[in-house]
Amino acid sequence: ELFTAGIRNYLAEMQYKSATPENLYEGLQRAYDKVFPGNELRINDVMTPWFDYPGVPLVTISKTPNGLHIAQQGYARSPNVIFGVPINIATASNPNFYESSADVWLTTREMEVSQADMNKSWTDDDWIVANLRDTGYYVVNYDDNLWSFITRGLLAGHESLHFINRGRFFIDFLRFFELNMDLTPTIFLELMEYLGNERSSYVWERATEGITKLEERFQGTELHPLFLNFVQDIMSQVYEEPLLGDRDYRSEINRLSCMSNVQECLSDYLGVLTEVMANGRTEFQYGYRCNGFKTANQSVWMHFFDIALAAEAEDRIFELSSLECTRDQQILDFYLESAIDLRTNFTLSDRRQIIQSVARAHIEGYESVLNLLEEYHEKLNEV
């Protein structure tokens, strides 16, 4: 209603005239001042940065003895300018995620607010979440203390926090990670702990990207098997969960489950692969080749390799796809050596695809390609 009143002010004042954004802000300001007399909010100051600068601000929230410290800074492409940011929060003591109007406006670089200022209550041990249901155009980070309370709250009862905010935790933390921000890396692992109880495809869509990125970074380190065991504990709780039936998200759940060696997943996909081997087709709804080849024995793998070898050139790209997913080192070495064996009828493009796909598949494949380059560099030049 307030916004509508502001628009009416603007239209009444500027009808049949040329208008600028400032004229709109003046109409909105009059409407706002009527509802909130004596306020210090200047609509022009709030709106101008959003129109004049790209990107969004990063808001960081910390608990203090007297309330909260809220600060803003430039994020990603955003210049380090001051935006007018509507801050709203929910707390463990007041978990209302549907009252999304601003509790306070952040119009300076930083500010201190009390519970009275926010008109919200919280205890020393409460989680606090800002930007309810992602209604504000800004990114939120928390100090380590608040992140700890949030992760504990998720473990204690994740549905107390709205699913949109649960998903936002993961996507924001991934962006922080990619921007090399100074964050405690174990926070993301602590966020992941509750996922065994998560049944929202919205959240899983956002969590899987971060899990995948973290797995890639751990590859080749002593932490990688520990991380896979950690992910396996989570995925074993959701792999057969029917509530996560959306095709795209189900496919991601299956991929992470097989990646982390959930045996039911590996067995299911190997079963599909052998079904295709026997019947030439399957009614399985999801891509099965890579997950199936992970544990396929030499007989099964060679069956599909021979199909690729005999395929017409235009069909061979598909038939070669996912053969690199095998975890059998002998098969992997054979596959790479076939790429440089001039007796095969592979084209140069096929040979390149084999070597590149193996190098990208996993750290073992990458190391196998390096060994191939070292041992057969003269033959590779010939190829």
C-alpha cells in the first residue's frame, strides 16, 4: 500500500511532464514520511546506488554483547560503495521467516543494533538468519560464532529454518569459497552434516555444486578418502529417498551417492549396465554409463569398448563416453594405450577425446595420462 501511494504521488505530480528517477523517489518519500513521520530514511540515498552501480553488497553479521554488528562491503563485481540495505532477521527464539519487511535499514558502512532496535528477541545460544526467504538483493555472511549456531540449529531441527535460506547457505558459501574469502573451511563441512535429513530438492540443487567443488579440491590429497567417507555417510541416508524424485535432482543425488561409494548405488548402476549389455536397452530414467563403469569388471567394460571400436565415426563419440569412469587401473591403462595404438581405427579426434576424458575424470586418470606422456611421448608425436 505504501508503494502504491508513492506511485500515485509520482503520477499525480508528473503527469504530462518529463520525469527522472528522482521524481519517483520524491513521490515514494512523501508516502513513506506520511506512514513513518520523523524517520531518517532518504529514499533517494537508498535507491541511487542500486541504479548507478553493478552487483550486490555483502552484508556480514556478528553477535555482540549488546546485540548485533552489521557491516556491508562490495561483493564480487560490486564497487565498495554504500547501499541502502533492508535488514530482516529470524532467530531460534523468533523463527518467523514470513515477515520479510525491513527490521532496520543499513545505510552506512556498519552499525550496531540491539534487540529493541530489531524488535526481535534472541538468546546467547540462538541462531540468527538474515535476508529471509532471499527477499533482499544482497548476500549474507556471518562470523564463525553465528555460523556455528546455524549449523547446530540445522542438526537440531533443520525445518525451523526456511528451505530457501537453507539452500542459500550453500550457494553463498560456495561463492565465498570461489572468491577466496577469509572463511573457516570446516564451516561448509559442518553445514553438510545435516543433509542426511534434508528432503528439499531446492536445497539439494544448491548443495550438490559445493560438494562437487570440494571433492575436486580434495582429490590427490590425504583428505580425499576421508571426505568421501563423510559424503557417503550423508548420501546413504538419502539415496533411496522417494521424496527426492525430481529427475534433475535425483540424478545429482545418484551421482554423489556413487561418487562416494554408496554400495546400493554402485550395484544398481552396474545392474543397469549389464541389463543394457544383455538386452541392448533399458527403461532406467537416468544416465547410467559413468556410474555403471565405476565397478564394471573387464568383461563388461570390454563389451562396451568393442562396441565403440566397431561404431561408425559419427556414433563413436557417444560410445566412448564414460568409459574413462572405470576405477580399474589395468583397464584405464589399456584404454589410454588404445588411444596411441595406430592399429585401431580411432580418428585423431577420438584419440584426443580418450586422453582428455581420462585426464579430467579423476586424479588417478590425470596421473595415468602424465605417465603415458612420459613413457610414450615419441609415439604420441607420431600419432
